[in-house]
Amino acid sequence: MIQLVNPMPADMVRSEFDWITYNEPEGHLDDVVRRLSELPNLNKDSRIIGLTYKDDTTLKRLNDLGFCNVYRYDAVNDLGLLSPYSGLESIQAAFNSQNNLRLKEKHGLADLLSVRHILEHSHNPQLFISEIRKLVKPNGYIWFEMPDSSKFIKASDYVFIWEEHITYFTSYMMDVFAKNSDIYLNDIIIYPYQFEDSLVAIAENSQWVEKKWPLLLDADLDQALADGDKFAKQFSDCARSVRGVLEQWKIQGKKVAVFGAGHLAAKFLNMYSVGEFVTWVIDDHPSKQGLLMPGSGVPIIDSSVLTETDVCLLSLNYESERKVRAKNEDYINRGGEFMSIFVDNEGSIISEARNEF
């Protein structure tokens, strides 16, 4: 399991802006809800509780299926998170023995607890699980969702390491983690997406029992350790190669931009230490105009400057990248070049750098 060694405290990670949003893929949620609705002993009167706003779309789907005894903890009134900027980095601390007793008395115990995209943010995931289990009936269910890190670990694609994600799960590591946390895993499902698959684990609030997963037949500890070892050892060479390409472009007088002022772009600039070679970061979000990228200090400017850019590095998901390319065919026809900051994407600067240096 890959984890951050010295994660930043929640107060340091917490955003200072109320317009920042987190977009997670949801194309798989209909299938997840179907599976949840078919769990033994779960019926339309069962108490279903969501931990955070990340669970809202799941709870709505369950409600639409006729599950009416549904509730989501309120960040202020239930969890005591008074700052309007509190996010997932702050929520983990709200689930402790004292608060859990109050939540249980106020809202009862859950037959099903929805825990979407928070386990990977937890500084102590085993303690977190032990606390939230107190909110669930014996033999009740907890379903977790988190990114599956297998793809970027195998590809040694370092921009997916994020200061807000403390632990990086794979299906194999989720199985090991459940054993170490003494919780029974009912099911593990992987839903494929471009960069990171979605890992769904449905657990039962009972003691761990060994279970053989067809999904994990080819996964073993030696392979997991080998992938992690390669991931660690290749970073220095990868960073040196990327810097080499960008430095060469600068010598040639090329103006380089990064498209998309999100956390992936920030990590590309900072982890590879290439901010000095990038003229600007392009983003049309009005609230980002005039700001600087964290760490590198590269200015954020709207897309009108694309015409002055020789090489534009895309930090976007597949759908957004496709739209940007289609919208800016004139830029390509005039000699401009789009490349990607991701290893496995077409026109990847990482792949080119590894081949050249």
C-alpha cells in the first residue's frame, strides 16, 4: 500500500475558496445502487445514512428506488464543521467516540452506511473504520468508494499523487486492509475509467473472514511490491527527462502553456519542478483569473493566449481534452501543438521525455 509519509494537517490542506469543486465519475453508480438494493436483509424500510455530500447522488438513487428511510449527516449540525470551507480533509476528525454516540442517539444506527471518497483522505484509515463501524448495526453494511491506483502505479504516472489523498488503494490492498481492520468484505468491484478506475468495496459490519476473489487471482504481494518499487525508483529519472524536454523548448524560444488550472496541473509543475519553463496556465474559470499556480507561481490566464502558445500541455480528462482539441483546430493548423501531461495519453510529454532523455 502506498501512503504519504508526512501528510499535511487538515488546516493546511483546507481550501480558502468556496468555488472549488471536486468532480468524481458517477457513470457506475446505477450499478452500485442496484447491487446495494439487492443485499440480504436490506429492505425499503432499512435505515440508510450517508457520511458526506459525496453520498448525495447515491442516496437520491436509493430514494428513487423506494428506500425512504434515508439521511445524510449535516456538516454543521451533526458534524460540527462550522467553517464553510471545511471539506473531506476535515470530516475524518468529526467521527470520534464522543460524536458517534451523539450521532447514534440522534439518528439511530444504519443498516447501510455510504462512505464515498473519504477513506483515501483519512490520516488513520484503520481508526476511521473502527469509528464509523459504531454507527452501523451489527451485520449491517458499509460501502466504500475510492480511486483504484493500479493504473498510475504501473505506469509510474506521478501527477496522481495528491496531498489530499493519504492512502492509495488497489483491489489487492483493499483486501489486505480489510483483513488488518478485521471487517468482512462482501464484494469488491472495479469500474473502469480512463486514468483511475473506481474501486467499490461492500463490507459487512462483522469480523473478517477469508474470501477468495476472482478479481485478485493474478494479484499477489510480490507483484504489488514490485510495482511500488518501480514507481519509487523511476521518479528521479522521469523528472529529469521532463525537465530536459522543457528546457530544450525554452532554448528554442518556444512558449509553453499548461491547459487547466487544477490540482493535476499543479502537481505536474511542482513535482517535476518545471514552472520556470511554462509561460502561463490557461483556464477560463472566472474565479481563477489573475491568480498564480500554487508552488510554481505560474500565472493563470484565459484561453485567448492560446494563439501565442507554441506547445500546450493538457491536464484534462478524456472528454474535456477531446473538446479542447476539436474547438481549437485552427491552433493546430497554424502549427500549435497539443500534448498531454499523462503517461498513457496520446501525445504524452512524459513518454516523449522518456524516449529522448
